[in-house]
Amino acid sequence: MHYVPTEYRYRGPMTRALITGITGQDGAYLAKRLYDIGYTVAGILRRTSVPGQLKKLEWVFGGKIPESIELFYSDLTDAPSLTRIVHDFVPDEVYNLAAQSHVGISFQSPVSTATANALGPMNVLEACRSMGSDAPRFYQASTSEMFGKVQECPQNEATPFYPRSPYGVAKLFSYWLTVNYRESYDLFGCNGILFNHESPLRGENFVTKKITQGLAQILKGKREFIELGNLEAKRDWGHASDYVDAMWRMMQQKKPEDYVIATGIQHSVRQFCEVAADRLNLNLEWQGEREHEVGYSRTLGQTIIRVSPQYYRPAEVETLLGDPRKALKQLCWLPKYTFETLVQEMIDHDLLEQSGGLS
Ligand code: F7E
């Protein structure tokens, strides 16, 4: 499954990778992946007063983060400190995963979203460029949100962009900046245009985790119902561990290019609810219409899903479906997870957590 042709440029166990956003879902999976194949891994994290910032990273390493993984405090808006870290650590590869990643919140907080998601990557790129001939390879976490109001279906690397949120607009800036640094300075910069990717480590305010965690809590009698927004939105959902493997593969290519990473299969939020509820034998039945619609569990004899317009977005991305053929062919990338195994893994994890089986 993870076959890598020998002509791929893998520089051996001395390779050094710096990951911004190492404490997030993708950062944690990528750190584990690179560590496992012998990289020296370092990460950048932001100082926060909220405890548990390292939880995801600890989870992927089975409880304890290896001591060899160096963690630097910085921020994508702190250009001098980013430059210092790049000069001190001297990475071969930089993965820029840090971002304000919630699309809905970007409408409420557009300036901080643009600062982190547009100016942030510029600071990281500048830090890389300042290394001159020792400049590391650079990966930018680009996103299917750039397709927004989709101009064709499915979306591939040539599909015109039409972002629909401050998040998508800011990410478009970084996408083009990466292309521009590649063309202007011969920097090895590539964009992974990743469609939605989930896992047990997904943040609690993204729809998939909200559903799997919420339904597990309902089953354990810890809450009555969950509230969701647009049930008709369609997404191409994959698993984060498969997607970080694609990130690494594009960084081993001879030439830097941009790749769509997706499964090529689409489901609606409604279907996600149905598959998740089915795994828990909740016998979900939809009743009513629009904001009066509810999901009723015949097993529990109660309403478990309500629709709340507070989760509607000012401009919605109704449908996303990726065409991953370039990645399949050039990167020999093949996802291991299906939609069903992804939902199952998230449900299993959240059920165990709600039963007190995970600390
Ligand atoms: O929403 C709808 C919502 O917040 C998915 C990020 O990783 O993927 C993610 O962005 C859909 C939207 O992800 C609720 O309106 C319904 O249509 O899980 P989400 P997203 O916005 O697609 C892309 C590729 C990224 O790059 C982003 O960083 O679900 N939806 N009800 C809801 N969404 C949320 N969050 N909460 C609800 O209650």
C-alpha cells in the first residue's frame, strides 16, 4: 500500500523536518510518520494558557512524546523568531500546517484568520528563503476550501478557485505565494490541496467529531441531543493519517508541484449522521423540515439531533469532491481508509473515551 519507487528522493535517516502546528491533528500524525521512518523531527507550538496542548501528540506516540522531538515556542506572526528557529534547527523540510483552521469561525474573526493563514505562511517562506542555498523544502497546507463555490465537478489541480470564506480567501493567498516563491526564488515549495480529513484527533467543533463524540455521549446518557447546521453540505472525507503520508510523498519528488489529495467519494453531513448512528444501533429516523427537522432515535425513544441556524454559514460551500488521479499516479499514493472505516474508528474511539477507557 505504501510503496515508494526507488527513484524518489529520500535523503535517509539524517533528514530533519520542522512542523508548524505540530500539536494539531495533522501535525501529530505527521510527526509520528516522520519519526517512524527515521527523521529528526522538531515542531513549533504557540504558548497557550489552556492545558492539554500536547494531548494529540502524546496520543499518537502512545502516551509519551520522544525526547528527541524538539518543541519551539513561536507563532506564525512572529517573523524574527521563525527565522531564528529555521537558522538554529536547519531543517531539510518544513511543513507549514499551523493555521486558524475553522471555516465558520473565520467569518467571526477574519483579521486574525488572515494574519495566521495568509501572512503566517509568508513569514515561514521568508524564513526558509533567508537560508539561501540551504533553503529547506517547503510544504503549504492548502485546502479544498479554495474551490468554494465549485466551478466544475470533481475538482482537480486545474479547477479555477472561488473561495467562500475569509478562511478560503486567506488560504488562496498562501497557495499563490508558495507558487510565487517557487517561480521567483527556485524554492522547493509545494501545495497539498487537501480535502476534508478527519480522525479520532479531530477538533470538537468540526462536524464529524461533533457527530461521533455527541452520539457517543448520548448513548452513555451524558447528553440528550446535538445541534447541527446544514445537513445537506457534501464533503469528500478522508483520514488524516493517509493525508499526511501524501504530504511526505510530495516533498520527496524531484520537482515541486501541487496535488489534490482526496478520496474521490462524497457524502453529505446527513449521511455521516446516518452511518455514525447506524454503527451505534440508534435507529435514526428524520422528521420535519429545514430548521424544524430532527433526528429521532427509535432505539432510545428520543430526539438526538436538532437543526440550529446558528451553525449556518453566511456563505456555504455546498459541495466538494476531489479528483486525486494526479496524486495516485505520480505519488503512488493510495488511502488505506474508506468512509466507513473512518467513521467506525472515530465512533470506537469516542465510545471508549465516554466509557472512561481513555484518560
Ligand atoms: O464543516 C457543515 C458545515 O467545519 C463541514 C477544515 O478542516 O475542511 C474543514 O472545513 C460541513 C460544512 O469542515 C455543522 O456548514 C453542519 O458545510 O467540519 P467542518 P469544513 O468547513 O469543510 C477543510 C478542507 C479545511 O481546510 C478546514 O480547515 O459541515 N455543518 N453542521 C457543520 N459544521 C460544523 N463545524 N458544525 C456544525 O454543527
